[in-house]
Amino acid sequence: MAANAAAVDPLTQLSLALAAPADSKEQADLLTTLRESLENHPSLSILCSTLIKTLSGAGDSLLKRWVLDLLHFAICRSGLSIDARTQLAEQSLEILVGLLNDSNVNTVKVTVQCFPTVYALMFRSLCANRNNRRPWDILNQAKTRILELVWAPHVNNGVRLAAVKFMQRVILVQTRGVSDPRLQDKDDPNLSMCPTDHPFISIQALETEGSKLLEGVVRLLYSSNNPDVLSAVMNSWANLTKKRPNLVELVISSIIHWTPVQLKGQPYSVVRSVEKSVKILLTHVSRTPQGAPLVGLVQAALHAQSNRMEQAAAEEKARKAAAAEASRKRAAAATPVAEAPDSKRPKLEHAPTPPAGGAAAGFDFSSLPATLVTDLIVANLQAFTENALIGLVQAHRHKKAAGAVVATPPGVTATPPPSAPAGPARASSTTAPVTATPPPTGPRASIPPSEPRADRRRKSVTPPPAPTVKEEPVDPLKMDIDDEEMEYEPDKLNLEMSGEPEPVDEAEAALDHDMDAAELPLTDFKLPPARELDVDERDELLRKTITRIREGAKELVPHEFASDMADGHRTTSADMWMLLLVRMVTRLSDPAADAGDAPEEQDGAKAEEGALVRRSEIYERQDRLRHALCDYIMADFSGRARLATTWMNEEWYNDRVRWQQDRDWQPNYETWLNQVVAAYQTHADNKDRTFSRFLLDLPHVPQDILTMLRESCVEPDRRQMGFAALREFVAQRPSLRPEAMNMLLELTTHPDKITRGAAINTVKRWTPDGQPMADMIREFALQLLRRLQSRPKKSKEDNAEANGKDGTGEESSVVDHEQKSPPSPKANGAGGDPDDNMEDGQLPAEDIIQTSYLPEQLELPAVDSQILQHLELLFALSTRLPEFLDEIFAAYGGMDISVQETIQQLITPLIRALGPSHGKLLTLLRTFPPGADSLALRVLTIFTEHGRPSAQLVALVKSLVNERDLDARFLIPIIAEMDKADIVRHLPQIVSILNSTQEPKNLVRSVFSSIVTVPPETFGKVTSNLPRVRQSELLTPPELMVLLHQSEKEIGLKSAIEAIGICFSMTEIFRSEILAVVMQQLVDEPNLPTLFLRTVIQAVTTYRQLVGFVSTTLLSRLITKKIWTNPPLWEGFIRLARLIAPASFGALLQLPKDQLRELVDKQPSLKAGLREHVMKKGANKARVAGYLDIFGEDDASANASKEQTPAPATPEPLPVNPPGPQAS
């Protein structure tokens, strides 16, 4: 078979299987062969990836079960690589989650069996994948659903065991393993593999949950009476102690204190099996290195367990001996006792075959479980048709009557001696009157054909006159007792076999005889009226009834629930008992009928008064019964929720029926439903889902219950219960869907972050495919967005006032949507477009949504928390439906500036989660609507603030800047990625944003740092050719400084001055040698920049070592360029000469006399120094005399000038007027 399977082509075999008739033997054989061929085939993962799509939404079929088993094998037990199995688990995750709610129990069990491996594989994958949160959310939903199966009552045992194994794997994953990465086992995913800064996997939360689950397993060990669950826990703990050595002490301490108290009443073999599992686990752990320190405790525990098992074995042996002794005594009592010992010997020589019921007569039926006996009785009764069963009953009655007649005459014994021949032969020779024995054709004639064949044969045989051949003695009891009677009346059988006469009740015999004689339909028969009970008797009767139902249900529920899960939904015995109980409570009496039983002879007033009194008594009695039932349910609500559901349904139905009959009927449904809800709230368990299922099954949910659920969603202790109930209402109760959905949507705007987040996570599961909920969520989210947009446009006076505040946004206003929104044209009777009469930025009043958690008036400037209440739902939905980003950008332009600034901050997590390669975001950056520039810029900034932009993003922004008139800030994030030509072209636009505020200054500084190379330390000293990455694409410091001077007109003088100041502040780049190169390059320009001399003054002020270069080289070059022809530059020249005096005196003497005279007239403090310099250096007396004529000879004035000569520490500001034409 294996060889044939290996030679099979999987695709061909699959095609044949799909073509075969569905669920046929042929298809089963083909799929079996295909499975064997796929187990080691390389195409296993590919075929599974294709076939898993067939599982979604498919009904139960052979193909579905085969595909699910194949998927389970591929993920959990195949030889595929970890990566292949991880990919397969990710592809099938959503489909497996859907199968958890399948109606077939086996499908649910196999699905749960897949999830231990799926959870471990997905956790390992998502620890490394930080951008894909959706599979993690789906995995958490599946984890919550499966863990519910561990604790929920009435779960199939196989499903529960699979859920327990999943819980143990979750504990392994959510605890810490080996911290050293070199020693970590890739097949053992755990919290140590997850980075601490993971964006959506919280290590602390998972570790806390894992600890709680481990505590839950320990509690399960001590509280469960299911031996299979206990064995599963023991078996899984061996792996836990091996992989988590730090938990060995906890496991050992939990096991050594365990005793089989909860297994009381279980068979000895079951208890022994669990004890054996405990012993194996303790022995295994004690032999491992982790358990070595605890060997003493383990040995003591094993010794105590050995004594406990020896005692249990002795008790079991004694019980079996007592049962055998009791059985022996019953068998001895059932043996007939002969009057004479001789008469027994012929019978022993020819002993007939014992009757079929002989073994059953000696069997101890009390040793069987009550449920088994009940099932046997029901099965035997169902084996007969109705007519056959009636015939058997009639035959039994006739035989009882016949036995009474035989026993009446004197001298005739009811039972012949054992040595007598068969009945008919014995009757012919007896000396007793023949009439005392009924003829064979009398009572036996009514025996139906279902009787034993021997009896039917005896009825037709005529008694022989005398026996000629010795016949075997036949026991007359075999003629009078059927097999069925022996099976159902063992006591009577034992009595008859003992030889004693059976007492017959004469009244019963007479009644049977009359009924047999008449055999007429009882058309006029009426039962006698029941005795009326008083109040105490009724209460006592009902109390006993409830006790009996409760005790009976304990035995019926576990056995019947298993068959209920296997056979589908059907009414069980427990359901019938509960229905009987609640109808006894809800329909105990008819107040209208009882109240009308007053005697007719009383007058009208007294009759009415008596009716009212009796009605009130009846109501009071029914309320007492309901109180008792309510107290019983609330004592264990999770275990008696089905009873509560049945009760509420009956109350609702009874109220409807009674109200139709009596319009004054006082309804009980809402009253007692509120009573149950109020009682549950006092001891509610946040993790218990029973209450939400109870509410889901109610026939009618009043408004106050929905209000209570809304309030529960806000309270931490009941939040989970409230959201679970509202979620189920939306998903499964269409009539309640609008109201429940509205509550959930309003809770998405709650001020509390935890409540709001829980509501958002609840509604987000229905997007994008959960209709009609998805459309409701979309509309609500967009209305919240429009609410931020709906504000009146500011008047011109307000705009003028805002402009006078230099954009600081200090004004504060309040937007009243209801009063300031323009009226709708439809309301005014006007036709056409309803937006014609509205200003920009306004919405009609009826389109503005309002919830109880949002302020009626949106305060401006915006408050971050209020804006987040409006937008957090929309942001969360945008991760699944990126189309919502279009709506955000479209509405952004119509919002107040303070709201826009808040949105820019709040949208940051969303943009980071989507990432810079998200197609929708890149499209929006290319096509964002007018007014959304700042939001697009914020998105671009987020993309680049922690890394370099991609080439795709750079190209997009460059084309965008070329196509649209955008703010220069769009260039800042990508300027460092441009080539030199683009940098030179766009840099003036960036520098122009400087406006004497700190934020633009910081931006420009960062741009300069990113586009300028840092010069080497040897710059200006030796030739250096040091390599640098992208050096050819960056600017050198001199190039940047020269570019700023050359572009001063494009930039603006104020912004250029500020940019040059930024350069001077970057002292690590713009050193003295760099500035010398800059000044040399600028002075060689044909047209000197206006800011040139201002830069020179700033340079010599910052670096005094530049004074020599400026005085000897720069000033002379400026004089040759006739600097005095440009007034602003001439003014700067004069100030520079004064600043560096006396180093500037040599260059100043190169000026023409007119310019020199003008210079000293403007700076008289230079005269004395120049005169002294001339006197020291002047060899030509004529020339000296000429200079002295300019500088003057007044000593007093010279002395005064000397006192004023000191140069200022900082240069005075220069005029920034545009320069005049320069002389060449």
C-alpha cells in the first residue's frame, strides 16, 4: 500500500476524488490513498495552502474532514520546515478561528488540536514581524475562545481535553525560557524571544496571563472530578518541568498535596489510573536534574500514595467479597425447596435447560448505575411495538386472574410437585376437580405472537390420555411466566421459584377481571377532584419537588449531555424537568378562575372583595415560589443558567397569554428579570461569559437591561461582561442590533481610554466584511470626523484680529454647532443643492452627530483628549480600511488650526504602523487636497524622522515640489538625499522660511548639518584628498556660505543674515580657515554681495586671527574695486577699518584723498592713529604734508581723538538697503 501511495500523482488523485460522488466509499478510498502519498510528498504545503480555502463556510462532509485532518498533520506532525509550517499556520489562521464555532463536535476538536502548534509558530513569527498586528489580534480571539472551553460547563470531553492541552502550550509560550540567545531552542517559543519594545506584543501582559493560567491549572487539578482531564494535566506537566526548570518546585508542591477527594464515587480502576499518572510524573521529575533538590519530598509523597492505594485496594477487595456473598445468598434464596428429597432426584437426572431469566433472577441489579438501568428499561420497552406491548400487559393480567382461581378451591395446590409431568398430562390424572384448572385455550388465547415459541406450541397440543414414553419433566413456571415478565419482575419470579404461593389482592383481581370483561372505551370516565392543599402543604410539596428535580438532574445531565453533543440539539430529561419546574412556578394557578369561585349567592360587593383578596393571596403565593426559584438559581448562576433561561422564557410567554385574557394582568417577566440581573451584579465575575449568553437567549430585552449593559462597560469589574453581551446582541439579535450597535459606537467616544479602546476593538471586528455592521461603523466614524469640520467660518474682523497676533493662536472661541450652522435649504422650502447657502467649512445641523460622552460644544483651541475621542475610532479603522485616510485628508482643510495641530500629533502612531511603503499613504502624498499641506508634511516628517527616506519617496516629493506650489518644508526631510544640483536649486527656498523664531532656525540648522561636509583638521594647511561617502553630492562649507551670499535676494536679506548667523554658530564646521576661503571667493566676485562686509566684520570679531588677512589682502582688493561707489558696502568698509585699526591704516592710505577725507570725517577717531602712522612711515615730506592736511595738526583734538580710538567689541549693525550700481 505504501509503495502504491508513493507512486500516486497527488493532483491526479485529488481530481479523481473530487469527481467521485460526495461522501461515497469510492471517494473515501481515493482520499485515503492520497493522504498516504502526501505525508512525505514535497507538495504537501502547497496543496494544503490551496485546500484550506474549501473549509470556510462548508457544511460537514467527508472532504471537509479529510482536509482538516490533512491540515492538522501538516502543521503539527509533518516533516515540513518551521518556516513552511509557520506560513501554513498564518494562511489558515482566520479559517481555523471560524471553525471553532462549527456545529460538528469532531471538527471543533480537531481545530482546537491544531492551535497549540499554531499559537507557538505565530508567536515566534510575530516577535520578528513588528508591522503586522492583525494576525496577533485574531490569535488572541482564538485563544480566548479556546480557553473558555476549559472552564465552561457541558463541553464535550474530547474538546475539553484538547483545550486543556492548548492551555498548557500557552503557558509554555507565555513564560520565560533560556535568556541566552545561543542556548534558545527554536522549537520552544517563549517570552525571552520577544523584544521588550515590541509595538503590539506586551511581554508583561502575556507573562501575567501565563501565571494566571498556571494557577488555573492547579485549581483544576484540585477541583476537577474528570479523570481524563486530570491525566491530561499530569501528562503535560512532564514537558513543562523539562522546559521551564524554574516551575519544578511549583509543580511538585501541587502534586504532593493532591488527593483523589474529588474522585469519590468513581470506580476503583479510574482512581487507580489517575494515581498511576501521578506516580509516573513524580518518578520522572525526581530523576531529572531539575528535580534533584526535591527528591526527599517526592519520595515521601510516593510513600504516602502507596499507602493510600493499598488502603483503596483493600476496600475494593472487601466490597467485591461483600457483593459476591450477597449474590450467593440471593441465588440460594431463589432455589426451589422440595417437600420430599426423593422427588428431586428424577429431575436432577433429566434436568431441563434453565429458563432464560434464571441468570437475571440471581443478578444484583442494585450494583448497576441508575442511568444504565434506566437506559436498559427504556431500550427493552422500545423493542416492542405498541400493539405487542398492550398484548403483553393483557396477558399478564389474565394470568394473574387465572392464578387466583386456581388457588381458591380446597385440595388443589397452586404449584405441582417438581416430579410431575407437563401441565396438560398432569391435569388428566389428577384427583382434584378438573373445573378448578382453566382450559389451555382460555387465558393463553390472548398471548400475542411475540411470546416464546414453546408456549404457542403448548396451546395447540391436545393432552394425551396417558404418557407412553417418559418425557422430561417440565417446570410449570415455564408455562406461566414469559421472558419479559422475568426481566421486569425479578422479585415475583424469585417468589414463584421458591414454591410459595403468590398473594393476590382480591380487589385488584376483581378490577382486572371487570376491565377484561368490559374492554370498552372509557368515554365517561373522570378523575376525582384533587384534595386542595393549604399554603404550608403547597410550599412543602414544591420544596420537595425542587429537591427531587435538583438531585435527579445531577445524574441525568452529564450522561445526556454527551449524547446531546453527538446527536445535535434535542430535548434532554434535564430540560424536561426544568420546564416542568418553571411551569409549576409560572402557571401554578389561574388568578381569574380562582378568583371567580366565590359563592354565587353572595352579593356583588362581597364577591368582588373576596375575589380581590383571593387574587392577592395567589399573587403572594406565586411570588414566594419565584423567590425560592430565584434564590436557587443565583446560588450557582453559571451552573444553572439554563434553568434561568427556561424560567424567563416561560414568564415572558405566560405574561403574553395572560395579558390577552386579562388586561389587568400584572406582568412578571421584567420584574423578575431585573431581580436576577440585580442579584448577579452583586457577585459578578468579569471572566464569566454565562451571563451574556443568558441575556442573549432572552425572548425580550427591556431598555433598562441595555442601559445596565452600557453602564457595565464603563465599570472595570464588569466591563468584559458588558461588551460581550452587547457584541452578541449585535451579531445574533437583529432586532436589538441597531440599539446595541449604537451603544457600542457611542462608547468608542468615551473619555476613559481603556473603555474607549475596548469599544473600538469590539466594533473593529466587523470591518470590512461584517455587514450591515460595517456600514454603520463607517457612517458613525465619518460623522465624528465631520463634527470636527463643522464650524462657522471666521469673520473678517476675527481674521484681522488673529493676524495681529502674529499667528500665535492665542484666541479662544467656542463653536456652537446648533446655533451657528446655517439652515438647510430644504427646511426653507428652497430647492437645488443643499450646500449652496453654506459657507466653507460648515455642515448642516442635522448632519452633526452627538453622543452622551462628547461635549455639546467643541472648545477652541482644541484639547487633545477631546480630539482623540473623535478620531481614535477612525484611526483604528484605517489600519484595516486605508480608504478612511482619504476622508481624513479631505476633511482636514476645513478644521480649525488648533484642531489641525492636534491631529498632526495624534496621527503619528497610525502613520508609523502603516509604514513608509504603504501604497495609500504614498498616493495621498501625491494627490492630497488643498488645505491638507501641513498634514501631508507631517506624514512625510514621520517617515523620515528615524531613518533615511527611500528613493521612491524622494522622487515623489521632488516631482510634487515641481508640480505644485508647496511649502519649502517639504524639501527638508529629503534634501540630504538630493544631488548637489538639486540642493543648490532648492536650498534658497528652504532658507527663506527663517523668521526669527526658534523652530525654523532648528530646521535650517539640521539641513545645513545634513548637506555640508565636515572639513578635515588639515584643511587649509596641507593638501588632503580624504574619501567621504557621497562627498561629491554634498556641499563644502565655503560653497554653502558663498551660496547664501549669492542668493541673498532670493532668500531675503533678513533670512540670509539669520542663515549666515547659523553658519557662524556651527564652529566645528565653519572654522577660521573656512571663513578665509569664503571671503577670498566672495571678494573675487564681479559684484559683491550686500552682506559681504557684514560677514567680514562678523568673521574678524569671531576669529581675531583673521585681522591680518583682512587688513593686508581684503581691504586692498576692495580699494581696487572702488568700494566707495557702493554706499552700503562703503559704509561697511569704514566700520571694518575702524574695527581692525591700527592694522587697517596701511590699506587706508591707499584710498584716494577724497575718500580718505570722507572716511576720517565719518570716523574722526581714526585721525590721530593715521597721523601717527604717517609720521612714522612717511619718508616723503610732501606726501606726509598732504596727509597731515587731511588729518589736521591740533594736538588737543589729537589727544581727544586718542581717547576715543578704542575699537568696539562688536560691529554696529549695517544698513541692509539694496546696493547701488558698482563701478568696475
